[in-house]
Amino acid sequence: MPPPLARRTTTITPFRVVDVMEAAWAAERAGRSIVHLEVGEPDFGTPEPVVEAAAKAIADGRVRYTSSLGIPELREAISGYYAERFGVAVPARRVVVTTGASGALLLALAATIDRDHEVLLADPGYPCNRNLIRLCEGVPAGIPVGAGTDYQLTAGLVDGRWTAQTRAVLLATPSNPTGTMVPPGELAAIAAEADARGGVCFVDEIYGELVYDRRPATVLASTDTAFVVNSFSKTFGMTGWRLGWMVCPEWALAAVEALSQNAFISPPAPAQYGALAAFTPEVWAVVEERRRAFAARRDVLLDGLRAAGFGVAVTPPGAFYVYARSDGLDPDSMRLARRLLDEAGVAAVPGCDFGDHEPQAHLRFAYTTSLDQITEAVRRLIAWREHGPATSQEE
């Protein structure tokens, strides 16, 4: 018999979206046409100036370990981003460059969460957040949320759920899977609630530049005590580069640096030098063009889902997801996801990936593919609802 695995492994749930992706790929290998609305990864590539800057760094031999907190030039650039974009003063010393946003959140949690500490978070929400809390031996305490609060926590919900075991609250704005946001005033109130209780506020802002009906916002406009997690992945199309950052409160910097030194040594050097080009006018123009494209895709998908019988009570203002109520078509979202893949050639993710609050009644659709493909997905979904399973491999 092999030795037993660590107990924590039994609490870490796998990504069911991977099962959907693999089933979709298998269908394609069998000759079927599949529209992929399951993948939470932009279809746009990395902007060329970033690629060129990284290639030059590699050619120049800048591939060695860097500071565990990131190269000074990039930390200064991120500090400048907050000043120029939001009018917020964030000293470069508080910017920690990390191995992806997941690395940032892991460092923040490891620095503040002890065994059995509760972390409040919205349900539904991004599954990795729950699992990283468990990895640090904390307890993710999901608070059910729905359309009435735009699928987000409020200061009142946090106040009503905080207990003696609660250590922190974790927000994501815009969020995965819902694409909804916490209004700036509510963000400030939740951060203040955590402060008043001697707790911690973590805010995931990785989709913060992918906002369509309002201005981008940051919790840092109202507090300097929150841990803010961000990433180059979504805004700049750098998912595989594994580069993120965290704005860290002063009191936690020494602990975070020590943890980073031991866990990661340093973020990847070529990615850091490439990212220096991300905050240039040329790349921001690319980001804006893509933001407009995502907005157009969202609008087509929203109209199509509603026409196909899905319920979307809240128009998502950010990210690139629609969290649609699906129990009017089938009360079992896992079964419905399989039916849509098999019968309509459209891949979507069942709600069971995202929490315990009505997961069987929701599907997540990602508009991370071309407008032509989204239009085709809408056509297939409406035809499926009206006429039943497709009769052609190409439908």
C-alpha cells in the first residue's frame, strides 16, 4: 500500500471546467463542431511590445533570479499605474510582484490566516479562492448571494456573518463567475467593517480593467489596509506568463517577503521585463480595443441567452462571463451542460464549480472567443431550444 496523502488534499476540489473542456476537445477530435464558451482565458494574444521586451531581456541574458518582491522598475511602473489611472498614491515599496495572481493571494493568505480561521467570501465565487484558503488550513465561509446584491457581498452581509473565528473577508470585483462588481462605496464599507473587527480585507481586482458600463475602480481609493491582488493575465493577455502583483499593507511586507523568498524565490524574470512594456500608451491602446470587443461580445451573448430561455437578472458590467439561470431548461446544470455539448455543440460550465448556492440552477458562459463564434453559439442555443438536438455535425 502507498503511504497516505496529506489530509488537506481531500479538501481541495478539482476544476470541473477541465472535464467540460476535455469532453469538448474529444467531441472535436471525433469530427464535431464545438463552440467553446467554457474557457476563462482571453483568445487575444500578448501585445507585441510585451513579447518584444521579454525577447530582448532573454537575448540580453536577464534571466537570473530577481528580488523576491520583483524588479524595482516594474514595482515603480505599477505604482505609477495607480497614480495615473486612479489618482491613488501607492508607494512602490508596497507593490509585490508575484507568480501570477494565485501566487499573490497565496502569499497574502499565508501571512495572515492560521488554522481554522474563517474567511468570508461570496457564494458563488471562484473555486481557487476557496481552495487556497483550505491550503492555508483556513475555513472558507461562503455567504449565499444572488441577483438582489448583484451576486456580491455587502457590508451588512459581512456584519451579520462575522464570528469569533472570522479573520478576513475576500472580495472579487469584477468577479468570476458572475462578472459583477462591488460598488466603490460598498467596497469602502466592507473594508472598514473588517478593520473595525481587527480583521483583514482581500480584494481580487484582476478583471478591474475589463469594465464596460462604468469606470474602473480600486479599493485602494478608500483604504490602505486591504491586500489587493491583480494580474497581467486578463488585461494584457499574459495568462501563460504567470505574472501578477499584490499591493500589500505596510505591516505585512516583511512577512510576505520572507514567504515569497521561500515559496517562489522570485517571479519569472523574462515575464517581468516583458511586463515593463505593458504600461505604455501603445499597449493601453490595444487593451482598449480589446475591451470594446469584449463589450460587443457580451451584448450579443446576453441577448442570445435570454432568447434561448436562460435567465440573466443582472447585466454583468465586467470580466468576460455571464452567470445564467438555467433551471427553466433543466433542473440539473451538470446534465444540461452535457446536453448542450452533445445536442447543440456548445460548451459551458455548470454552476457546481463555483460554490454551494444553487449550483444546479446555473451555467457560466465565457465570451472569450470571437464574435462570429458567439453569434454561432447563440444560433445553436436558440435552435436547440426550439427544435431539439442538432441533426448535423456542423450544427
